[in-house]
Amino acid sequence: MIVGQPMTFEINRGRNKFVKFDGYVQDAYPAIFTVRCLMEGEDELQSFSYNDILTRNVKINKK
């Protein structure tokens, strides 16, 4: 289970725009998972679907 473990996320925002940040998976649900982003002192919650991982719009790497 990867919930709560520190990870590095790389998000494809389209048109060759990539965002890379550190964070952790806060919760996992049947269709989506939520990520607590730790970017530049800001604490933000984002949600992604498992389809984003399959289509490689979201890449997750362990720290």
C-alpha cells in the first residue's frame, strides 16, 4: 500500500507542460485517489483517477 508514503509525482498538464512535485497519497477510493502536494511551502490536495496512471498522465516514483 502506498498511502502515506513520501513519493514524487510527475503530472502531464498537456501541450508539453509537466509539473513535478513531492507529496503523498492521502486516501485511495475505488475510482480515484487523492494526493497531498507539498510544493514550495503550499499544502494542496489534488485528486486523480487510476486511468491517469494507465495513460501515463501521472507518474509516481518512490523517494
